[in-house]
Amino acid sequence: MKKGKDLIIENRGKKPREPISNTNLLMTITICTFIGMYLLAMFVWGGGFLNPQQFLDLFNNNAFLLIIACGLTMVMISGGIDISGGGVTALVTMACVVYLEDHGGTVIGSLLLALGIGLFFGLLHGILVAYLEIQPFIVTLAGMFFARGMVTIVSIAPRTATHEAFLNLKQMRITIPGMGYYGKTGIFIPAQIELGVVIALIVVIAVAIILKWTRFGRNLYAVGGNSHSALTLGINVKRTKFYAYLLAGILSGIAGYVYLLHTGAGDAANATQAEMQAIASNIIGGTLLTGGVGNVIGTLFGMLSLKTITNIVIASGLTKPYYQSITTGLMLCFFILLQSVILAVREKGAIGLLPEWLRPGKKDNKHS
């Protein structure tokens, strides 16, 4: 048996385990919650939850929402808010359908149109919020109303895309090797994802890289954590906020095109409440409304958790829409309360009751 002195010498070269940051802790809680929730659903309800295609449909049906939420993650980390994503998405769908059907447009042209609309709203919001210092909620609320109004100006009636090249793109599916299910006839049906899912996952990876390994990403956390301190460190706070809203606008444009690839129709009712669901996905994923804390991987699992609880409610026989709204509201309140308690315990009290890796480190402040 080794003596205490021998153990000290043996462990002298080992680094102590780094405490987990607030961002990673909240993200880990969300991931564990989603996994536990889905496993419980598979065990209790079975049925569709055992079907790999139903899991992939969480992505197929909500790829556009994930893209909106990714843009909102950057804005919320910087301490702002953007509630125009759903309106911009609806405007993009209608504008692109009208362009393709009435003006003989091309697929590339429609994609550029979607990016242009998103860029316009991103520039507008960024200038008004960052440089004119108008409240972001008011600015993006006005943007949402403006976009929704413009949808009906572009076309009062819903429109459906019949453009051949676009339909070929819309019907494209990617088969997942080794995943699938047996239909009623006993034939194996492979699991598939839509092209929009690939786009959404690329966006998630790109935003994760931006937040983790770029100066702009680090600036977002600093500005959201404490804008005055960030300013004294030489960070251009206004420019950082401007780029956050600019990227959010562009991603809303991309989300609109992905939504169109999924539904193939333009309608004023498209993406209704998408902005609220994007905010909920971020909060469940560990992004704080106060800024400085958040992670796009947490946002991804926040969206999956939000949609999984909806499927659970439906599987329980509660098919009325208000049951889903009530459940979503309760889930949101639970995560807000959980985050508040965890952060309060880490930062203010009961530190001695926590294991070493859960205690806040010297650099584990609000924007860690």
C-alpha cells in the first residue's frame, strides 16, 4: 500500500480535472434529458418510437426550424433576441414560388432570391439594433409583421410549386445505410432523410465552428456576458451585434428555402410560431436569455426534445393542439427553473456540496 507522500509524488505531474463550464453543463443536461425522454417513449409507447424513420422525421419536418434556431443562438448569446424568423421564412417560400411559377425563374435564381431576402432583413435588423441602439424585440417584431404582410402582397392565395427542376430537387432523398423498417407487406423500407436535413446539419456544424474556434464567436460570448467589459477589452461591440443579426437573417432566408423544399408551397400561414419554437429550442438547449451562455449543439437537442415531447403527447391520445401547447409551456418553465437553480448553486451557494468538476472554476463566469 502506497503512503501519502508516494501518492503526492505520483500525482504531481497530473493536471486536476477542469471544472465544466456553464455552457457545457446546460448542454449536457439537455442531451441527457432528450436521450432519457426518447428511451422512455420507446419503452412505454413503443410503436412509432421504435421506427427509425420516425426519429429521422424529427429532422425532416423541422430542418427549417433548426436553421432558424441556429441563427437565433448567435443572437441570444450576444444578449439579443430575434422573433422575425418565421415571418422571413414564410416570405421566402411565397416569393420563391411566385418567381419560379410566374416569372420563369430557375432553381439557382430562387435560391439567390431567398438569400437576398434573408440578407435584407439581417442588414436592417443589424443596423437598427447595433448602430441605432433600438430595442431588439421591437425591431424584430416590426420585421416579423412586415414580412408576414409582404407575403400577402406577393400573393393573396396560397401557391404550389410545379417547376420541374425544383420538384426534382424537392423529391431528392438520401438513404441511411442499415436503417429502416419492415412495412405491412414484409418488404424492408430503408430510412431516408430529405436534402433540407443535410443543409441544416451543415449549418449546425458551421455555427458550432464559428462559436468554438473563431474570434467572432468568442466576441459573441464576451458581449453577451458583459458588453461594457467587452468594450474595455477592445471588442467592437456594435459590429459584433450587427454580424449576429446579419447571420441570423441569412439563415432565416436559407430556412425559408428548406421549408419550401419540404412542403413545395408558399402560404401566409407557413412557419407560424416558428420564432417562438426557435426561442424555446434555444432555452431548452441551455442558451440563456440574458446572454453569454449557449451552444448550438444544445440548440439541436433542445429542438429534438421539444418535438419529441409533442410526439409523446400525441402518442398518449391527447391530440388536441392545446395539449401540445400546455406541455411545451410546462417543459419550457421546467428548463428555465432548472437552469436558474443550477447556476445559482454553482455561483452563490452550496459549492462545497458539489463534486470538483461541477464547481465553477476561476474563469467560469457568466460567458464561459
